[in-house]
Amino acid sequence: MDILHEAKAFENAKMSHMSTSDRVGASREAKRLILAINEIYKKEKDPELMDIMKRLTVKKKRIDIRLKGRPDSGI
């Protein structure tokens, strides 16, 4: 389960003071990890894997918000 060790390291990594290129790389890495864990989850149905995917997704969304900027409220 090497992918789970990678996911844990990614989850614990600091995301402050990153360049735009670093953010793009981190977003892609998060996506790769989520999809890889999802393949394992499909076979094992372990709820712990789902929790890991959820935490990675939250971190990925934060990175994506920094990349794309917050949407205007439209008012």
C-alpha cells in the first residue's frame, strides 16, 4: 500500500508559499492519488479509504481555489 504512504505525506505537506507552478503540480498529484485510492476502494470497500479520499479532495479544492480565484457572488 505504497499509495497510502504517498497520500499521508501529501496530506501532511505544507501548502503555503507555493508558486503557481507548484500549485498546479500539487493539484495534479492530489488527483492522481485520489484516483489511485479509488481503484483500491472499488475492490476493498474499506471506509478508511473513503475518508482518505475525502480529505485529499478537500485539500485539492483549496489548492484549486487559489489557482482559479474565488468566484464572484454575482451581485
